[in-house]
Amino acid sequence: MKNRKIRGAYTQYKDNQVTPEDSYWNRRDFIKNLGLSGLAAGSMSSSALMATIDRPVNSGFNTAEPLSTENVVTHYNNFYEFSTSKRKPAEMAVNFKPGNDWKVEISGEIEKPGNYTLEDILSWTRVEERIYRLRCVEAWSMVVPWQGFQLSQLINLVKPTSKAKFVAFETLESRSVFPGQKRGVLGFHVLPWPYREGLRMDEAMNPLAFLATGVYGKPLPGQNGAPLRLVVPWKYGFKSIKSIVKIRFVEQQPYNTWRKSGPREYGFYANVNPKVDHPRWSQATERRITDDSFFGTKRIDTKMFNGYGEQVASLYSGMDLARDF
């Protein structure tokens, strides 16, 4: 199927190219038994890649907690580039289906800068599944089966120099794709577009840091950050920047969007911390959304670092986590 340009994006997916949810697990187990999991991406489509992912058994990359349904994960989203409504991004992103020719500019303090397509990146990395808890700063949470690759794989390939202390990320800026970039947030130009985020280098190299290309065995839908989004499960969800087009390796801490727009509410680190409340609500508990009611009536205690402390607490040794929010 030829690529067809839609509002500055590309689509190349047919209905029969994605894995039905009801056969998702069985199909992947079958393929894994054939010894095909972990194949290099090569020129394969991202939907084909969903059928060859590894399913790691490392407890840090998995959880026995019930998954949120696919409908919840793909229809309850914060993506202000589309809308401030949780439900509207899924409607507004229906034609935003970028393909493997999506380009990411990788630059800065590295030996191998360049404009790389998603296909390039996937051909160098090992696609796998990570089931992570997602904790929003708004005190709701989900459990999501992501597909993608470990961020450190990409970092090692572009070879950062000793000057690279931070990694900065940037979302696509396109008012034709993202109508929310025309009107700002809540009718005001509160957020400076494009959306920007960043990680310290040791955070980016942590094995939990992940670049997602799919969810529930299918290519990421637009409302979830297609075709490439960051997932850092020990931090609040706004750190997991969506629809990435630029990755820069820099010497100074980048000025991320929410720290610039709401410095008293959102810090650079944004680690999940039940002992540090948001100025307008408690962070001690969260509303876990698992089923299609979207209400998530089950409230659970929030864990430090979203339950990933064993893997990441050492990154912040000696820091005042109440101050360095």
C-alpha cells in the first residue's frame, strides 16, 4: 500500500495489518515459539513488528496487576496539542497515522547526528513489550502494555560525547495536525509550542526508560503519541513526551514546557512522590482506571517512584526530593 499524505502526516496501515485484541496474546506466543521474536526490524512495517516483539520476564518490565482495557488506554488521553478534553484526542487524531518515514532529528553532543526515519531507528533496535504502570500528575493511573525499545539502545548507537549531560526531546509542531497549537490551552496561549521535555543522561540510560512505538500489539494511535513517544514509568505522565521529532544531547539542563509554564506546580524531575502534594490536590492516592467506565472508582495508595524505586532510587541519592520535584 502506498503512503497517503494526510494533513502533513502519513498513513500506511490497513485494518488487516493490526492484531485483533482478542488474539493478541495467543498470536504473540505462537510467533515466539517459532523463534521469530527479537528479529531486526529491517524494512518491516511497524505493524508487522508488533508480531515479532519479545516479551521480557524481568519483573521491572512487567506486572501482575490487571491491564487497563485497550479502549481506556486509547480513549482517555492527555494530549493538549489536540484538546484539553480527555475524550476528544481520540476523535481528533483519527487521520493522524504517521508511517515509518517519520523523521527524527538527532543532534547535539553526539558522534552520529542526523535525520533518521522511524524505519532506520527500528532496524537498529530490538522491539519488545513492557507492561508499565502509568501515573498521571492529576492522580489517576493505568496499566499499559507498550511495545517499543529501550532508550539506551538508541543513545548508544548515536554515541554521545562526554559533554552530553542531558537529553532533550521535542514534539512535532504543526497546526494542521494539532489544532490545539492554534489556540493554546483553555483558550489561552499558556503553553509555548512545541512541547519540550528532558531527562538527565543517567535517567535516560536507565533500563526502564523506553521509547514506545505501539500499544496492545498495534502501532501507536495518534492520541497516544504516534509514532514515537517516551515512557518513563517512575515519573508523572507529562514527562512521557509524545510524537517526537527532535532528540538533542546537551550540556545544560533543558527547560521543559511545564517547568516554564507552571514552575510552582511542575518541576524538571517530576518523580512520582506521594509525600509531595500538588498545590491543588493530594498525591497520596490515585484513581486506577482499568475498565471502560473511565471513572476508576478504585483508589489505591501511590507508591514512591510509582513502585519502581528498586530500579531508580539510586539515581537521586543525596537529593531533596521534596524540593527537586
